[in-house]
Amino acid sequence: MKIALGQINTTVGDITANIEKMLDFASRAKKAKADLIVFPELAVAGYPPLDLLLKDSFIQANLEGVHKLKDSLEIPAIVGFVDINHGKGKHLYNACAFLEDGAIKAVQHKTLLPTYDVFDEDRYFQPASQHTPILFRDINIGLSICEDIWTRGDILEKLSYQIDPLQILSEKKPELLINISASPFAVGKEHIRQELVKEQTRRHKLPMVYVNSVGGNDQLIFDGRSFVMNEKGELVALAKAFEEDLIFVDVDSRKETGVKLQGTIEEFSSDRTVNTLAALVLGTRDYMRKCGFQKAVIGLSGGIDSAVTAAIAVKAVGKENVMGIAMPSPFSSQHSIDDARELAESLGIEFHIIPIEPAMNAYDTMLAGLFQGRGRDVTEENIQARIRGAILMAASNKMGHLVLATGNKSELAVGYCTLYGDMCGGLAVISDLPKMMVYDVARYINEEAGKPVIPVSTIDKPPSAELRPNQLDQDSLPPYVILDGILHAYVEQRRKPDEIIRLGYRPEVVQDVINRIDRNEYKRKQAAPGLKVSSRAFGMGWRMPIAQRFREKATVQAGGTH
Amino acid sequence: MKIALGQINTTVGDITANIEKMLDFASRAKKAKADLIVFPELAVAGYPPLDLLLKDSFIQANLEGVHKLKDSLEIPAIVGFVDINHGKGKHLYNACAFLEDGAIKAVQHKTLLPTYDVFDEDRYFQPASQHTPILFRDINIGLSICEDIWTRGDILEKLSYQIDPLQILSEKKPELLINISASPFAVGKEHIRQELVKEQTRRHKLPMVYVNSVGGNDQLIFDGRSFVMNEKGELVALAKAFEEDLIFVDVDSRKETGVKLQGTIEEFSSDRTVNTLAALVLGTRDYMRKCGFQKAVIGLSGGIDSAVTAAIAVKAVGKENVMGIAMPSPFSSQHSIDDARELAESLGIEFHIIPIEPAMNAYDTMLAGLFQGRGRDVTEENIQARIRGAILMAASNKMGHLVLATGNKSELAVGYCTLYGDMCGGLAVISDLPKMMVYDVARYINEEAGKPVIPVSTIDKPPSAELRPNQLDQDSLPPYVILDGILHAYVEQRRKPDEIIRLGYRPEVVQDVINRIDRNEYKRKQAAPGLKVSSRAFGMGWRMPIAQRFREKATVQAGGTH
């Protein structure tokens, strides 16, 4: 027997297209003589559907999709959909259907509903109340959905789940486990997933087929990497990362030896920079495609952030679909304009230079009366950023291109960015990358290309917003290596100020950075959606109040030297 | 015996100030010879604390707050806080402490955790596992928290709650029920609350003391209106709406008659316009105060939206703290400038006129090359809006004033607004008011003042964005009375297109409005936080994906005449 893993890229709400894709994959699987094909979590609806789940018509369309699949699939399938039970109230379930011979032979609901970080499943779904293996070609198969297998002791305790669906299933003597997932990418996540499944397969002495989604959906990027492990926790099949794939596993099932699996393994780098870049390319491509944009426009400052964003955009949609605009002010250095031009040339993208001095002068004229007697300050710097934002938005409005915002996570964290200025854009490509990671990605892009796609001087020069003469980021901020270290400890690792100081940072620097992070929530609330690649990103999974006065204070008085 | 209802306005995260306030209220209650004071849900932490709950230091500070209260309160109290249980994992509870004689005598956890609309309590809390009445001065009192009493059959079914905490409590023979709440305002909500409690008091034949929060916290506005009902569901005490209050209820407890309650009733209007205005004034005042802003700046167009926003700001923080700026373009009519000036004069606020033509010309010059061969379109209209946004933000940056955004719900719904233009601001005051409601509020403001605070011509003239010559909103949009009707049916009532057509609207208009609403999610994602006054607002409780392709189609071909 042969099982196909249909690692597909669905679009949220495009039920017709999702169904077509599954029929196509099933047809290809049939040609390869597969007996069963498995699709990811909520493949019919697309994931995450969020508040579309509150629309009856959406649930209905998804149910009609399952019926269409049931009637048209060329081979049996396991597929994720939204189930509804009209028994008592109107209950929805994150569910998995077993389709065979034109019938829905079985439905398994999801038991553990993640309601943390970016997940809100308790908002929409009820948990499973029963767990019954299905019988397919004489093999008992235990079905589960994503979070249902995340039941290592430490996780169960942390998340307060009261039951272990795999344990319940395993008591019903399945010979094979299948899990359908929509597990978003984060750096290093593939190891965590494989270690988890290794532990579960060994614990239950059962093989597992794990089918994950692939593709970008707003802030979330699914990396695919579906895989199969045998009952000893050995990897026997692995699908591609960051692209659709259809792989097969041969199932040898005999009474004496049980279910044995064999497949092929597609290796993908485990390097964090390589993975991050691939994730951002996919996230950008899919956001544009799924929103209906063909072209992107990016403000090129000559600096590292816009250079990396532009390089990612070119990888995502092709150089012919990316426009760069340099918008120098009198404070811009000639080398910045040269670097921007050199970047555009090496990427081969359309490039324009629009000096912003006319608008700066206009604002000075318009505001002279109101500001009489007041000196120049950050106000005039923000005006420059807002002029650039307005020019990019004008290009977008006139030509239909998507503006890609270029801010990084370090800036967004401490508010070193201008609302309605450099924060303008439909998608913030690198907003979950700390500055040092932006450099890593830049260097890797050049290394991969075997030439300086991103100009060496862009990488080597000290970062500057160039909003006043001789300005450097480091005049206003701690060195990025220190800022990023504190940011990682505070945001991703959720450490307290004192713990961060004990890592070796100076108390006053730690307190300053944390204060800035807390104080700038109002800017982040109006930021463009950003692609999530870390374990904790600003955005949909970060829900801080604005009008609040809790401030964490360091009590350790002396500390590290950073 | 006497029970005090401490209807207080807390600040999220300002635990020290919240404790001070409670000590002060308790001291006043003691002077009035009260025996017990009751404070709202999560009064120690402030509500909603959102992801502050993920910080150990925040939980710890809140626990220290409870201990401070226990040691310092002059009379016994019932108070909301965040409890923690280190037993198995690190479980948090939305809890209620009974403090007496320097000790925490009892803790009751919340059972029903709302996880819908603006609420995410399953993200943070575990439900109660036990329900035990407390004994105070020979009276058995059953404690519950907010959602715990929302257990009418129809609600239980809709929300899928499996248990009814009031039923469990009532089986333990309490003589009095106390509920502490943080129940946000929505138009008409006070009736819903009173009807609910009336039903519960009658069902259980028990009196209930209901203590609600008051105050604005980001998007949520709590209207207070704490009250007491006897066992027949008769209102015996009612606190003020939209302000802090300390009211008392006399408890006559005898074996033969049971617990009898008597208090005073503060009437507040039930008119929806009056309530909406009061809510917005409180929401604006508290957002500014809790964020640390003294002054506000508003762009005055001469139109109704900015006029109402400015009038609300004056009520919220005083005329000396509001600045109006008119920013006419060559397309602005003289009557618009006159109306803006007249408004500023009647409100008595600082007023400036800054014509934006210099910046319009600058953008024309800067963009001439890029736009060569292309005609003028909405791009140039958006540039005007963005120049105005940048001027307001410049005033904010230079002077420290908060920019109040002036967009209404109708515009935000269909995207008739400019990102980074008129959408600029720290708080969107009327973004949950459909246009027709904005007119209602304007007329009421004038009626209340007994003079045209908002110029009559502002109310009477047809709405126009004045972004091109002779432009009227109605050139691009259906008449607001129709748009608002469809919007209400689609967004607040969650009706399907066909149902809306059957209400009497034209199919093509319904389809057009719904398409615009669905298509403009990307704008709303970057909107300023808006004050919620309806049962369903855009913002924290509205979570739609952007890159999604589900579109609801009307199938009814003929319909109403609107």
C-alpha cells in the first residue's frame, strides 16, 4: 500500500481553488498508484480563517467543498475542514474527514485547541469528545490534528491541557498514526517538530505520517516539511521545505511485523539564515499573490534594511515586478544614493530618484506660523520620513503596486521608526528580524549569489537614518548587538529585567531598552502586518494594552559590561 | 448591615494607584458606616490587562497589591485580582478575594471565561473548579465574576458553556449573591444587564449586588451603572453612569424574612445618543489621561465628523486643551473654512489655518517624472489627505498633543478614507459611529447646549471630502441612510447578503457595500484604536484575515427599493 502526503498551499477562503488543488494532487497521486492521500489541517477552508469562521455562509461553503471532494476525488483521502454540529447550540469543530468511495466514512475532531500566541482556537471551536481509529485496507489508523500530538509532559503542563488524545487513541490499538497540521514556521521549529514526533512514535511504538501546510497567509508562514517516522522514531520520508510537494511512503503491513514505512527524504538546510530567507520569500510572494498584487514598490535608502527587503522581493516576484525609489534629502549622503542605485542595478530592477527637498520646504513654509519660536527637533525628521511614505503610497495608488515596508524588529521594538513614514506599507517584510539578523541575511544573499548583490558598502557602513547631518543610529540607540540581545531576552524569552542584567548587560541599558519597548506599543498597533519568523513576533500574537502603566523595573544595580 | 458598591475607574497596570483608590473608597465607606465594600472585576490589575498577564512580574505585583489591601483596608472587602496556582503548571485565575480582619478569608475563581468578540480569557485563565459561598456577619454570600451570571439558557447554548455556576452556588444555600464585573458599554447594554439579573434573581429567589467597572481602557469603555436587585428582581439601588460612584445598600437580614435590601437610585438617560456621547467623552478623556496626554489636536474640515470629534474632545479635556487646525486646499470651499472657524469659535478652542497648496505643488513637482503620461486620479486626492495627516502629526510631535482621528464607522467600513491621511491619529474617537449616528450626536450636542455649538450649516450641507471640485460623498457611496442600514445588518447583526436584500435594499447596492467592506480589511488593520460603543466594532474584537478570497454573494436578484 502507498500513502501520499499532499503538502499543499491553500488560500484562506478560496474554497473552490483549494478543492481544485486537492483534486489535482489526488489525481497525480493516483497516477503514482497511491492508495490514500493526506491533506493538511483545514485544507478546505485555508488556515487561519479567523473570523470568517463566524460567517454561516463560510462554514456552509466549506461543507459543500467537502462534499465536492467526496464525490470527485480519484482516491481515498484524509482532509481538514470545519465541521458543524447543530445538536445543542451551533458548535464548530476543527475536523478531519476520511473520504472513501464517494462517502464521508469518518470524521475526527481536534481535541487540543491552541489558544495562545497567534492562535485563538477556543474562540471558534469545541474540542473532540471521541477518538476512534478508522479502518483503511485492514490497517487501523489513528487520526489527530496538529496540537493533538503536542502532548509531551512539559507542554501539557504549560498549556494546562487536561487530556492526551494520542494516549486515548493508542489504547484503541491503531497500527499507524496520521496527523494533519498547519504548524507555522519559526526559526528552528522543524527540529522541535521532529523531536516531538520521534518521542511520540517511540512512546506509542507506532509509526506516524505528519502532513503540514505550506505557504504564507498574512503574518504566518507554513514551511511544509511533512514527514513520516517509523515506530522507532526514525525518519523515513521528508517533503520539501517552503514549497508544495507530493511525496509517497510505501506501507508494508503484515501481521507478524506490523506496519513498516519507507519513503524518500528531501534534505533542506537547517541553517537559520537560509530558512529565514526562504520563509520571507515565500511569505512575501504569497501575500502579494493571494491579495492580487503583481508588483511591489520599495523605498531604497542605500541602507541595509531596504536592500534586504528589495532582494527578498526580487526573489519572491521577479526583478521585473519590483520598483525601487530613492528619495534623498539634503541630509542624504552621496554614498547612500550611490548604494541605492548600485543595489537597483545589481538586482536589475526599475529605479527612480525623487529628491524630497521640495516637500520639506513646503512643510517648513506651511508650519512656520504654527511653530514660530520653536526650534527644530525630531518633528522635522519625521516629516522627511512621512514625505517618503506619501511618495511610495502615491506610486502605489497610481500604479497599483504594493508598498513593502522595510523596518526591522529592533526598530519596531524601541520605536526607532516613524508612524505613517517609514512604517507605511501593505506588508512589513523583515519586521520580525532583529537588525543583526538583517545583516546575516544580507551576507547570505551575497554568498549565495557569489557576488555583491547587496553592495558591500551598504553592509559595511554604520547604520544611519540620515534625517539630520552626520546622524548615526548609535547616537540614539545602544549598539545593535546589545539591543538585539536584550530584545531577544525580553520579548522572545520573556525574561525579567534582573535576569537580563545577569546575562551580562548594563542595568541602565536594560532598563532603557525595556522602557522603550513598553512605551512604543502605540506605534506597533498601527504597523503593517509583518511576516512572523521568530517564536514571538509583534503582531497578531502580541496583545498589549496601550493606555497602561505597568513598568518592569530592574533592581540589580550592577551587572555586565555590554 | 450596610454594603458599599465601590464603582471605581482603575488604570491597567497601575497597581499602586488602583490600590490607593480602593483604600480611599473603603475609608469613605467606613465613614458612612458600611460593613463591606465591593470592588469590580480585576480591580487590582485593571481591566483588560491582556498580555501583561503573561508577565510573571505583573502577576506578582498584583498579588502584592492584594496583600497591601488586606493589611490596610479599613473595612472588609471583596475585590477582583489575578490569582495563581503553582500546583500543576502555572495556572492563572480571574479571581475575587474576600478580605477581612487582615486576612484573605476566601478566594472564588471565575468559571465562565468569555472568549469571543473583544474577550480572550481562555488565552490567560483556567476556570474555577469549586464554588463555595462565604460567610459574612451571619449571611451566606455567593460570589461570582462577570460572565458567571450570563447563564440564561439561550446564552449558555450560544456560547457552549457546559456549566452554570449560579446554579451550583444556589444549591449551597446562599442568602445573597454578589457579582463583580467589567462589562463594557454598548448602546442598550444597561437594559440587557438588568434584564439578565432580574431573571437570575427571580430564578434563584435571591437578591444580587452587581458591581461594574467604570472608565475607558483603550477601545473599551465601562459605563458603571452598578446596581442591586432584590429577590423579586426589583431594582433597589443604582449607581451613576460613566463616572465613579460609591453607593450603599442597607441589608436587613432576619431569619423569617431573609435578606432585604434598600438603597438609592441614580437615574441616567437611556437614550442611545446621550449614552453614546457620554461614552465617547469618557473614553477620550481616559485614553488621554491614562496615556499621559494633556492636549489634543484635531484637523477641522468644516464637516460633521471633525466637528463632533472636536466637541467631544472639549467635553473630555476642556476647551483650553484642544487645538483645531483647518487645512484648506484649492478644492476647499470658503464655507468649509468658515464652518471650521465658526466651530472653533463656538467651542472656544485655539484655531489655526494652514493651507496645504504648497505641499500639493511640491508633490506634483516631485512626482511629475514618475507619473509622466498618467492622468490625475484618486492618487492626488490621497496626497491631500496625507499632507493633512503629516501636518497634524507635526503639530503632535512639536507640541506633544495627541492627534484625534475623525473618521466614522461608515467610512472605515467601506474604505472611504486614506491610510496615513485622515486615518492618522492616536485615538479614533467616532470610528464606531455610523454616519447617521454622527448626525444624531451633533444635533444632541446643540440641543443640550441650547445653541448651535456645531454650526447649522455643517449639519445641513451634503457631506463632501472636498478632494476634487464639487465632490460629494454620495458620488462614490450610496446615501448614508442606506449604507448604514446595510452596514448594521452585515457587521453587527451578521446577516447574509440575501437576508439584507429581503430587508428592502437593492441587490446591487448590498453586494457593492459588502464587497467594499470585505476588500478594505487592509486599511482597518492599520487604523488607530477606536472607541467601541456598538455591539460589534472594528478593532480588537474583529479579526479578519487580509489575504483571503471568501466573498459572500447575493443570490436574490430583485429586492427592495432603497
